Amino acid sequence: MTANPARGEASLLVGGRPILLRPSFAALVAAEAELGPLFALVERAADGRLTLAEMAVLFAHCAGQGATREQIGEAIAEQGIAKVTPTLKLLLTQILQGRV
């Protein structure tokens, strides 16, 4: 399945394969239950205070059954923050603006 940026979807390479990250309402509610208010998460990201663990949690909730949190965390560590930042930006934009 190919990510559709117009729907706020993104992809992340995990174990050499692209995983679809879909920020559905259910995924965002689950992430918020674990991480706290999403607006505060966006503020932490804007201030450069978002942790790797928080990023992995957000990505894992948006990945559904596509990959485990541990696999996603390893993928972030392997690729580096600079490479996964566009994916994070797309998801955070979805959180702030909703679908186009």
C-alpha cells in the first residue's frame, strides 16, 4: 500500500520494507492516551524536546499492525532523526490541520 500524503499518510522504512503510517482518529486517540495531549506533543516537537520514545510511540500507533514499537524504534535509530523528520512533520501537520 502506498502512502497518500494528501490524506496525511506517510511511510517509514522498517526492516527494509516501507510501513504505512496512517494517522486515523483511532490511532491518534490511542497515541494521545499514552503520550498526553497531542497539541503538547506538537509543541515539544517544535521546541526540539520530542524524545525518540515519543516518536516511536506515535509512529507505532499510526502503523497499526504493520510493525512493532521496538521495530520502529530500531528503524528510527538506524536511519537517524534527520531522515525520519519529514515523516514526523507530515504526521504532525495532519494532527494540526486534519486531512486536506
